[in-house]
Amino acid sequence: MPVSPFYTTSRSLALAGLLCLAACGKDEKPKVIVASEVENPVKESDLTTVTITADAEKRLGIKTVAIKTDNVQATREVGGEIQAVPGQAVTIVAPVQGTLRGGAAITAGQRVRQGQTLYSLVPLPAERDLLTLDQGTDQARTQLQVAQARLSRAEELLADRAGSVRARDDARADVALAQRALADARARQAAANGNAGVGQALLIKAPLSGVVQRVSVATGSLVTANTVLVELASLDKVWVRVPLFVGDLRRLGTEQAVTVRPLNGGAARQARAVEAPLLSASASTGTPGTGTAGTGTATADVFFELDNTDESFRPGERVAVDVTLGNGNAATGGPATTAALTIPAAALLYDASGGQWVYVRTKPLQYTRQRVEVQREVGDQIVISRGVQAGAEVVTDGAAELFGTEFGGSH
């Protein structure tokens, strides 16, 4: 049957329309919706250039120095742990079983002085006597009652002229002995209950001045012999345990000293090397401070002694330790050096967030603030790992004034 031209044309147009819609739908992308948008963002580097006049530069007293590459001592920054000096930490135990008594409660972290009474210990009777304490008290009470009855009878007989004075005196003596026996029985029973007087207790005193590290029992507790009561540590001097790679041990100087820094940013202190006992297998290097070395590890522990009269450091505290390394040559000796970029400490600035900055003179009367990354301090010099290049002129005198000028703190 012949096909109508109108039908053919309509069918072609429908197919073309479907193909167009499919193509258009494929190319269309969903619109991305953002929570916020910043118009005309400004980079940090565009806000760090300060241009001043010649008079302002003179008034601020600005001075610059060129960044140079120096040979600085090779150091290694490692973690360390504060420990009590062996022999200066003691554990106090109960000498006998008994009941603990004391005045103010002993707490961890408390400072005590040598000879201070920590506890009074009321000794308990032997274990076999504990079973007969009540029986002994009752027996002593009965004996006293019998003695008192005999005394009363002797006094009545003497009053009736049927007895003798001697019999009465003997009866009085028996009563006194029975009273003493009953008092002793009651004292033993009171000791078992922890109610004895202080005069009958053993005083436990601190053998040294130091800080209480751990308290194991509470006042009023019943303890057995050799029970750990409290641990004390003298903190006038402490040791710093530093794990070092075995390859660095031979690079320690013969009179090695390290710089110990608290992790909270406190003042750094010097610590000197000490000989520590070889508690486990360790390499025989002959270097001061060689301590323990774990089997199967690449590190060994070295120890350094630190003055701590103000008790700034406590056992168990983690610290940062800067170790100066030598060149490892026993013949020449001397510290090892490495090339590094250095700037004077006066050139370094800190912002409110702890960021580290310097001002670099890029043009006459123009100074640019640049962020730097500090590696470490060497005397009055700062070793920079990145942020500036050798030859750049950084501001030393007047850097703080430029910082204030940039942020509106000075005029």
C-alpha cells in the first residue's frame, strides 16, 4: 500500500525532535550551589608590603642584615622522658601488720620533708592471738570479779576479828593484778580494732625530702607486713632518658651536654651526661650516658642529669631534647657542622596565632613581610629551613615597629 508523504514527513520530524532533546539533555550540567562566596579575594602576599618615608625609616631606627649561609653545629632533636634518679626514689612499706593512722591525708604530688611523720601504724597481735582476744578479755574480767570477792570476804573477816591483815593485803594484791590483766586484755582488743593510743603506735617517717609519687593505701586501713604504703622521689636532680639511634652514639662528645625544653614552651635547661647501668644488651661505645638498648631495635637509651631544685620537671614528663653531635672522628674530635640559613633572633616575629615572620627589604623604603619556618636556635642565631633565601636583607632593629605600623599599632 503506498505511504502518504505527509505521514513520512511527520515521522521524520518527530525522530529529529527526540534526538535533539536527548543531545541537549546530555550536554546540560547541574548548577553548583555554594554555601558562601568571597568576591574579589586578596592574597596574603598582597597585604604584607609596607612602604614608609625616609623620615619614618630613620625615626623607627630600622637596620637590616643580609641572610647568609653559616656552618652551624649539627644537632638532633629527639623526645625524652624525665625519670627520678636511681637511689633517690624510695618505696615505703608497712614493717608489721596493723592499722594505719595519721594526721592529714597523704596525697600524690604532695611535698614532704625528711623526717616528717607520714603514718602511725598500730601493730596487730599475732594471728593466732586474734582468735582468743574476746575469750582472754572475758577470762580477765572473771578473774577480777573473783579477786574482788575474795578481798571483800577478807575485809569482812578482819572486821569480825576472824581474819588477818595479811590475808586482806594478799587479796588487795590479787585485785590489783587482776585489774592490770583486764586492762592489758582490753588494750590488745582495742589494737585489733585500731583504737590504740598513739604512744603504742609505730611512727612511719619520710626517709628523704621529695614529692609523693603514689599512695597505695588510705588512713584507717588494715595492712599486712610489707604492704606498699607510699612512694617518694627526690626531685632536686632528675634524669632525662633519651633514645638515640645507635649510629649517633659515637658522635656524642666526651663531655656531652644537651638542651632540655619543656613541651609547653618553658625555659630550656642544660643537662650533663651521666653513666647509667647497662640494664640490657647494649653496644659498647665507651661514650658517656650510654644506657640501655632494646634487643632488635635501632635505638639505645642515654641518660643526662638535670638540676631541678624548683621542681619544674616531674618523673614521667615528656620533654624535647636537642643533642649536639660530633663528627665521629676520635682523632680530630670536635662538633660536626652543617650549612644552613641563619638570621639574628631579633629579626624573627610571631603573630597572634604563633606564625613566624620576617621583614625583607625588597626596595628602598619598602619592606615585605614573609612567612618563615624555624628549624632551631643556635645561640643568638635562628636557623631557617624555608621562607627566605640567602642574600635577602631582613630587618633586625625596628622589626617590631614595622609590625605595629602594618597593623595600626604605631604611627
